Amino acid sequence: MDMRTWIEDLEAAGELIRIDKPVDPLTQMGALLYQSREKALFFEKLPHGWRSLGQAPANVRQAAVAFGVTEDELIPHVAAKLGTRIAPVMVDTGPVKDKKFRRGEFDLTQLPVHVAGQRDGGPVIGSGLVVTRDPDTGKRNLSFHRLQIKGPNKSGILLYPRHSWKNYLKYQERNQPMPVAVMIGHHPLYYVAAATTAAYGDDEFEIAGGFLGAPVPLVKCETVDLEVPANAELVLEGHIPPHIREEEGPFSEFQDYYVTGTGKNPIVEYQCMTRRRDAIFKNLQNGSEMEGCVFHKVPMGATIFRRLKDIGGGPNLHNVAILPGVFGVAIQMTQRAYGEAKNLLLAALSSEYQHPKVAIAVDADVDIFNHSELMWALVTRVDPQRDIVVIPGTHNHAMDASLPELGAPGTPLWQRFGSKVLIDATIPPPADAQARAAFERIRPRNPQLRLADFAAEASLPLVRALGPRFFGSKLLG
């Protein structure tokens, strides 16, 4: 599977809008992607003959299409897959080797890289998955990094204080440049694998293989000792020189703000580009509830779901949803005993992911994918004094602008030091039937009836536009 099969799947599912008018990536593409929050966009007429896929997956529903499951099934399904590792296989060549260009033969400024927000400092490659290697162990790492175009052969790079940053520090201590390969354009399961917070030294290509159910075919790079998927659309090869920092930003980020990560960051100098003969570019638009959030929501939700299943001998856990901005998590469960929800909430706030600072637990009669339902549970089932707990002095995600910042981007100390909050919006457990009965939700008589069966023919389009309604644990369409 590759990006082309993904485009076919999106179109077959009615999830792809084709744009057949000329579009300027620097001045127009960002606005179109921002408007298309529910559908993927395929741009057919971009400068220099390029085509591009953007806002895909646009939402968790489209991510479910990529995994071949429903939206409700997605997180438990991915959680079950997280433990599966399938090693990649080396192949001699692949479509990504159709065309090869050395320094002076390609120009990054001619790629259809777009400017996402009004205040962005320039065009940024957001869809590039960066491959690096630990110089001591030889272990690969695959991760998302923001790459601001700075010239024909140069970009900036924001190295979060995670695995690629650790690798870079090892090269910098040796006063050596770190080899990198940037792969652009592939099946979304590769992107979900790259966004999975695995242990240092774990190979994300093995995680991708587990998601795909087959080994990832890899080819050797031309100028660096790294491997990339043979079916990628485009690969950039280069080095990050030690000690060099340059100003970057502002940038549009997944939280829907510009501020985080702006400052002096390392740079990448590129010496080679390989690509398919008719390569399709991949644009990624950041912002709340945009594609950049979706790639984090899926592995984060699955990782937390898997972690919670082991708490207290296996709770009655139904589902997990990551909230807008990805700094919050909602847990759908049925408490077996008083206090169990708080145990799960504490676990959710202390997983491998530093993002969540807000966690809320609700019962099975609350649709955690419906923000109105979550707010209803918050205001009707929570006693603030009893059900809300603030945990001070916590290590939080470096990109959370609401919390005090320590250090600066591009330095080892960079982090956010703040607090976290858990909210127990569950109702009494089934064992306390009398107390639980006070929270029985109003349900209509004959909920199996369908409005569409009674509406006038001319009104059916209006009925279809209503969407499903959540009654308890049943979705009625």
C-alpha cells in the first residue's frame, strides 16, 4: 500500500474532493485546506506541473478508512495492533528511484510547499517523515519534523526533545553532521507509525509493518547511510550540521497557534533528491482538528487505551478519544467500583505521551466523539469539589503554549512545566443501582423508529443532513 492506493480508497469512500483549477501554494492552498475540514483535497494543477494530496486524513473517520474499520472501532483496533512488529525488507529498487537529482539539479523552492497561516514565516514541509540513525547502536528513528524552506537546498528543522534530538546531540558531541532522509508521500499508516511514541531504539518501520500486516519494502539512499520506503513519492537526502542555529517561524501548529517553536533551530543541507517519475506531493495543514492533529490522535488514543486495559485487573473500558488540540483525552468506561475512574484518569495523564494535561472520564451513554455530549456530562455529572483533581508540578509537552516554558527550542532543556487536571464525570457503578438510577438519560419511546421513514420525499435531504443521534450506546441514523 502507498499514497496512490490511499487516494483510491478515499475517492471510493466519497472522502476526496478534486481541485482542477490552478492553485498557488504560497497564497491560496492554505485557505482551501483550512475550509476542507471534512474531506481530503487533491490538487491537480500546481506550479511546475506538480499534483498534491492534502488534508488526508481530514478526521478520525478517514483514519478509520485507512485501517479498514469504523470510527468507533479505530482506537481499540490500533491498540491491538501496537504490539505487532514486522521487520522491513530490503529491496534493490522501487518507484522512488525513478528519478535522481544531485545538488544543483533540484530546487526545494519549486516544490508545491504551501504557507499554512497568515503569519507563517514561509513555506513549511509538514508532511516530511525524517529518518535518522543512532551513531552508537545503528538503530533507525522515523518521526515528524517541521521543515521551513530556506533556499534551493536548505531548510530549517524543529527537533523536539525526543529521539531524533538525542541522535543529533550524539553527532554534535562528535562535531559531525547527522545524516537525514526526508520521505514525503506515503500511505497514512506510515505517518501513524511515525507519530507513535515508541521506546528509544524501536524501529517505526516495524510498527508500520505491524499496522500494514506486511513488511515495509526499503531501499538504500543514494548519498547517506539510511533506508527509505521504496514506494514513497519523494525523498530528500541531507545532513544536519552541528552547532548551527538559524531563526525560524512563526509557524501554524496543531494547537491552532503560531507561537511555539519559533526561534533559532538547526538546519538541514540537502545534496540529493529521488522521486517517482510522476510524483505526487503531500501537503499537511496544521491547526485544531486538522490533519496534523489526526496523525497524533490515532496512536496516542491507541497507546492510552492499551495502557488503561491493564489498570486494576482490566477495567470495563469502552473507548478513548483525543480531544481537539491533542492536549486532552476522554475515556468512555463503566466503573466497577467508586474511584476506579480516577485510577484510569491518572494512568491516562502519565502515559508515554506528554501531550494530555486534561483527562475526563464518562459512561457508555456519552458519545466521546461528540464534544457537546462531553460538555453535557461535565456540567450535569460533576461535583467540582469531589470530581476535579489538579496535579501541580508536572512535565508537559513542549508545544503547549498555555504553560510556563523552560529553555528554548533547539536546546536540551526545552520543555513545559505546569499542571494536569482529571475530571471524573462518571455516574455511580452498577452495583449501586439506587444512586445510578438518578442519572438515567431520557430516551424516546420506540427509539428504533427512523425519521426518514416518515418524512416527505422532498424533505429527505434535510433528514440525511441531520446525521446520527446518540442514545445510550446506540447510534441511530
